[in-house]
Amino acid sequence: MPNYYVSQWALRRRAEMVDVPADFDIHPDYLRVLDKERIVAALRRVRQTFGDVFQDIADHPESFKMPLVEIRSDNLTTYGFPPPEAASSRRAPFMFFDALINVLISGDLGDGELAVDPEKLKVANKHYKMHEYRGYSPKSYAIRNVDRLYAQFDRYGLYLEGMNTDYVILRYPDSPDALTVLKWMADKAHEHDRRQDFVTCHYRLFQDDMGSLRYGTGVDYIADKMHTGAEADCAYRLDEAIRDEGLTPNVDNCGEPSGEDGYAVYYYAGEKDVGNRSKSNVKLASRRCKLYLLLRIRDIQSCAEHVGNCSEDLRRVFREGDQGCSRRLEGACRAGQAYTFEGKDNWKCGCGGMQFTFQPRAEDIADYVRLIALGNRV
């Protein structure tokens, strides 16, 4: 596989796709057109196709006119981050799907094919696209090389015909049901500003009618990204325990994949702080589709005694201090804390966000919640 940033991001986007469960609710509106078995079969086919697209982008990025910035150790920034020219690689794998969604929302289904309005398509390609959390998003993002992206459609059984004419047609002759399902997914995802859910092939798009969307604003936003039942269950149990402590959850980047974290739910002690991430005490995140728990502890030392009686997993995280940021060397760091644990002096810098990161275990949930209470007393 080529050693490009875009190849790595394509594989990560592929891993973020939502698993289609053995059984799930489908709204009666869709069932009036296709029966449940046909909808599920079509959705599984679409998901497989989308996974193939991401894999092909990873293996052959030049075919999709992707940015070809190599991963090298000699072009990193001072702090070890990828070079600025690699920033577009994070978003580039979405462009194929932007192009596909815009074709789908610009047409009408009939007789097993989609009749596309060329003028609507031009407007869609100019204005509609995936977007990221604003803190990570570049100043501009355009769907680039759209003709090259269209040229890849037929390798997945999608035939876009009549481009640059007044009669544009999209056909999926191997599976007309899949074209119908794609149209439904695109229309709903676009209408509710949830293009992410089209790209991840989210089955919950079908649980309500076209005008309603009642998911993805709580912990299910994270749990649905998990590929094991144990991690999904742990996410739900953690959420319940954290909310029982009086914290308010918020998905403030809903519909927007953001940076390294991918997807996250933040928890706030006060309603007035919701949306201000620097005020959040807890974060549940999906990182490469693995569950992570991050804690902001404002008084680490007050937690040390309790942690000493916890599992080895918790004790290990508390043992691992850090060197601190450059401000510490200058004596000007206000976010870091010194603490003593197991007889050793440690330091944890808080300038970059929450200080403690766990891959949570269900058996430790009560202790995580206790740390939140002990370490954030007012």
C-alpha cells in the first residue's frame, strides 16, 4: 500500500463505518416501497461497496486524484505533526462520497434509474459537502477533480451517463434496490446535515421517516461506532453513571468528524458551560473505533489515595506523569499540576486538554465516577 497520508486516512474512514446489526427497526414509509429483507440486503451491499471505495482510495489514491503527500520523518513540524500540506488528506477520502451524494440529491427516481438535473448538480457541487468541526476545518474546502471522481463510479456498478448534456442518468443495473436505498440515505442525510451518516452507512437513517431524525445526540453517537458489543455496552453504562453524577452530555460536533478523536461526547458540570470544551470534565471518544474515556481532574492529589486502592489499570495511568509543556520550563504553566502517587512526585500538564486517558473497563466504572467527584469538588 502507498505510504501516503491520504491512504492512512482512507483506512481510518473505512474503520469508522457503522456495522449493520442482525435486526433493526425500519420506518413503515420505507417498507411501503421495499420489504425489510430487500432493504437490509441493499444496505449491506451499499456498506460493502463503500468499504471497497475507501480501500481503493488507500491502495490507488492517484486514480481518485487524491493529494499524494508522503509520510516521512523528515517533513514533520517542530512538534512532530504532519506538514501543513498534508491537512487536506484528512478530508480527501470524503470527496468521492460528496460527489455521489450530490448526484443523488439532484435527481428523481423512476423506472429503476435516477434522472439528474444538471443545474441542480452544479449548485450542489458548489455548495454542499462534508464539513469538520470548525476547530479543525481549513478556511476553504471544495470538492476537487469531480470528473475524475465520477469516472470511478462504474468500477462499483454505478453508471453515470450523459454528463455535459441536458439528460443525465445514474443507473445501478446490478441492484436497483441499492439505488433506491442510496437515494433515501442521501436525501435524509443531506436534509438533516448528517452527511457523515451517509458515508458511514448508518442504519439508523431508516428508523424514522424522512422528516425526522432522533439519534446521534447522545452516547449512541459513540456506541454505534464500536465494533464490539462489550465496548458499546461499556459506553452506555459509563454514560448512565456519569449522568447520574449530574453531568450534562453534549455532542457539540454532531455530524462532523473532528481531528484525531473522530467522534466524542463531552460532559459538563453546568448547563451554562455546555459547548465550551475547556469547561468539560469528561469526554467519551471513539479513536480508531476503540472506546476511550478522558478525565479532566482539577485536583489530582485529592484522588491519589482512592486510586491507590483501584485496579492496576487505573494505577498505571496515574503513575505515568509527563514532562509538561514549554511554559513549565519557563515557570509560567498554569494548567499543570504536581502530585505525589505511590511515593513518587509526578506532573500532569493540562494545557492540551484532559490529563487522564483510559481505555475503560466496565468493572472500573464506579472508580471513574468517584474520580470525577473527588477531583472536581468546588
